[in-house]
Amino acid sequence: MESALYPIQNKYRFNTLMNGSWQFETDPDSIGLKEGWNKELPDPEAMPVPGTFAKLTTKRERKYYTGDFWYQKDFFVPSFLQGRDIFIRFGSVTHRAKVFINGHEVGQHEGGFLPFQVKISDYIQFDQSNRLTILVNNELSEKTIPCGTETVLSNGQKLAQPYFDFFNYSGIMRNVWLLALPQIQITNFKLDYQLSNNTATINYQIESNDNDTEFKITLLDHEEALISTTSKDTGRLTVKNPHLWQPSDPYLYKIKIEMLQNAKIVDEYIDQIGIRTIKVVNDKILLNNQPIYLKGFGKHEDFNILGKVTNESIIKRDYECMKWIGANCFRSSHYPYAEEWYQYADKYGFLIIDEVPAVGLNRSVTNFLNVTNSNQSHFFAAKTVPQLKQVHQQEIKEMIDRDQRHPSVIAWSLFNEPESTTPESYDYFQDIFTYAKKLDPQKRPYTGTLVMGSGPKADRLHSLCDIVCLNRYYGWYVAGGPEIVNAKRMLMDELNGWQDLKLNKPFVFTKFGADTLASLHQLPDEMWSQEYQNEYYQMYFDIFKKYPFIQGELVWNFADFKTSEGIMRVGGNAKGVFTREREPKDIAFVLRKRWR
Ligand code: EVA
């Protein structure tokens, strides 16, 4: 990626959103490239960007379309932008893209949940119409993340089979910008904080595409009063009596970076930053050196009609609901969300465990139901693993480069429920953690979530994690309904087992929940009823009290969400505390009481 910086506008940087109605065509036989679709699509239809075709169609074949598909858009670049570097920036393209300008390939990107930008300056004509074409592919395999496989139906149609429990929405689901940047430009900057004696030290490191430049760095408070200033691409700023960022008081400073050449400013980037530290000490998570207990959710980017499309109204509504209920944290399960989510979190004072799309690293289409160890598929012994690892690492790097400055991001999750009980799984993740730990200047905690069955005896990955995150379903997939008394016993047995290991690490429950129909009430309660969801959570909360190393509860899920079809899902996953329309189920009031 050329730069991880979110687009801003100022005297040096111009951008415009390219969202709107684009041209679209599916290419089931992958003939497009040979037939020149990169120049002209033969029979396109209108398609919104951002948008996802799966939610806009009334036809099953289109909803489940798997393979290559194309987007095209004509655009204009006025000549007053000449002399600048022109880029197209995609918030994401799911899952992979090849980008063409006026028929020439200008870049490609693997991974459906992170931004990338491609430089197009050499291929465009100013003051004339230009054509942007993107070849997208949404197939799943074991070589890329998230993992899955595919089957071919008797009518010849390919069908993606995710190894994960959310609908494989694809396409261009986030914003697309045209950027005009100075040719000599700031490409990123990294910050880390130290607190002592009422003073904060901000260590910074600026990245740019030119070595022969100078910098001026200015720190301003919320009211734009000057706090501190310095020069050089790497250095430190000090803040006396810093106003620290925390969920109850998400105070943001402004940092301005000016890049100079021959004493003339050539680029400027401004960002809002929050001064805070985050670390793990013994079995506590410390924010600004104070223990913090995480309360909140595993979430999804998911909504009716929109699928995973970024929509700030939904973002705002979700934060309002999370604030109302008294949450302070969520995990971006199971992929990095659109950048706007993190900007809101910084302002609303939410903590995020930021997760790379490493979900489904377990060879089973129902891996989330694979609750015993007897099902070891030796996923990490496959020949494709080196390729997978490379993609996994690349996406970790892109996620950290993108999100490292957000005060809201308090930890990196490098996996969700992979195979974790085999020696190969340890070897794989040891490399992943070693790689990842070099990337974050703030050295935030690294973690990943452990599947049910990966308990204190069998699991091999917890030693790699700074925080041990457990996804557990005693009382739902195991020992549900009248057996809930057994579920309680099983959960305690497992926690006793972890306690005996004396790991001296914080544990966070990153998933526990029960599918619940908002329409169903029952006495005595039964599985799927609202009353059962209440009983289920109460059982967990009663037990959490007994284990002081539990430092957080992120319930599954914030809202009901769409999954693949199957006998386990009625219209999707119904474990939401809120409905898919973001209205509360009964449990929301229980949690509100508990968390506030
Ligand atoms: C569930 N359980 O069964 C969830 C899934 C999720 O949606 C898991 O990680 O353990 C998975 O994706 O509701």
C-alpha cells in the first residue's frame, strides 16, 4: 500500500469521493480479461458503490454469485490537479482486486477488509474522461483469509463455502476516493506514549516518500492552543499535565505535521490523537496505569439491504446503542472494520480489540460448531500454509499501519478460533506473533480468540497471547436448555483448569451467547426464548465473579446478523442483544443494569 493515511483535505491535499452509480458485470467463465473488459464491459448494469450485489438482487444465483466480477466508472480529472500524484483509494474491495485505468493495469490488492490506494498519474488524461475498471474476485480458499472452500453446483455455478459464520458479502462495500497529493508526501506516522510525573512523552516517527525533507510537528489541544512543537522526522513531544484519553473522557489533541523542502511547506497532515497508555501487567489490563474491565460486544458490519456496506448512520446508531447499554468495548470480529468506525470510537470513548480477518483457519464449514478436539483437521499441515501465512502477515501489517494511531484500539487480535490444539498450529502462530510484535510502536497487547474445546489442557496458543480470549458456548451448543446446570459445571471445570495453570494473564470472554428470537417468550424458559438468553447470561455472570483473572465480557453478538443458510440458522445468527434493526431484546436491559 502506498500510504495508510485516511484522506483529508487542505491546501496540499485534495480528494473527492467517487461513490455513486457504477457499471457492473459478472464474469462466471473468467473471460473478461481476454475479451478486453478492462476497456469496456460488454453488457453492464448499474450498481451502487458502496454496495453489495448479494443484498440487492431478487435472484438466488446472483445472491450467491461466486467468482470474478467487474466494476467500471468513468471519471474526470481537471487540469488544475496536474503536477500532483493522483491516486484512487479504496476503503476495501472484497476479497481481491485488479485495478485498470484506461485499460492499463495499475495495481492489485489481496484482502477484502483493508484499504489500498493505487497511483494513476501516469495513466490518466487531464481534462478528459478516464475509465476506471476493477476486476474483483470473491472466492474463498485456504490460501487467503478469511478461509473457506468452494463447490460447483450441477448447473455449473460456483458456490463459496465459508469456514465461517457470516455471509460472504463482497464487492466494493466501502468508500472510494480520488486523491490528489503532493508528489513529495507524508505517507504515515506512528506514535507511542509514556507517562510519568504528570508528563506525557509522545514519541513519533514520520514516514514519507522523500529523504531530503524537513518537518515541523505541532501539538495543539482541543481548543487549538499550542502545546508543544518540534522538528525532525523522528523525535518526541512532551506534554505537561496531559489530559489523558479514556472512555469516560475521550479527550483528543490535534497533531499537525508539516513537511518542508527548501524552507517551503510541501505537505501537511492533521490528525486527532488521544494520549493514553495500554498494557498488560499480571492479570490486569491497564489503561493509563489503571485496571480496566472490558464490557461490550463482538460485532459485525452487517445490516439489511446494506450487507457490510459502510453507512455512517448505522455506525452512529450502533455507538448510541452501545453507549446506552453502558458498554466500553467491542471486538471488530472478524475483520478490520471501515475506518470511520475507529474515528467514532476515538470520539465516543470506546475501546476496540482490532481483529485481522483470520477466521476459518480450521477445515470445516461448520468450524464454529466444532466443539470437540476429536475433529482435528491438521489444517496447518497443508501445502498451502506458507502462502496463507504470507497473506495473514501482510494483512496484519496493513491493519496495524492503518489503525495504530487510534487511541480506541487497545489490542490486536491475530486470529479467531483457528485449529489450536496441534503442534503445527503452534508453529504457525509463533511465526505470526513474532512478525506482528515488531509492528506496533505502542506494543499494545496481542491476542486471538480460542475456540471451545481449546481448553487448559489441549490448547497450544495461549502462551503466545498477552490476553487469553475465550469463545465459549456451554449452555448453547453444549448442554443447552434443561442441561444448563451441567453447562454451569462444565464452565467452572474449565475455568478451574485455567486457574490451575497460574498463567498470571488477563482472560476476556470474547464470545458467549444464545440464539434468541425477539418474538419468543416462554415460562419455564426454553432455548431460543428471550427468557433463556437472560438465564444463560446470568449463569455466566454468576461464575465470572469467582475468577478474578476474568477481565472482560464481550457478549456475542451486538445484533442479529446474516450468515450462510443452514439447519442451524433461521434467517441468520440470532444471538444479538439487539435485533438486526437495532432494537433491544430483553437481555439488553439486563446488561444495561449490569454495565451501568
Ligand atoms: C456462533 N460462534 O455460533 C458464533 C459464530 C462465530 O457466529 C463462534 O466464532 O464461535 C464463531 O463466528 O454464533
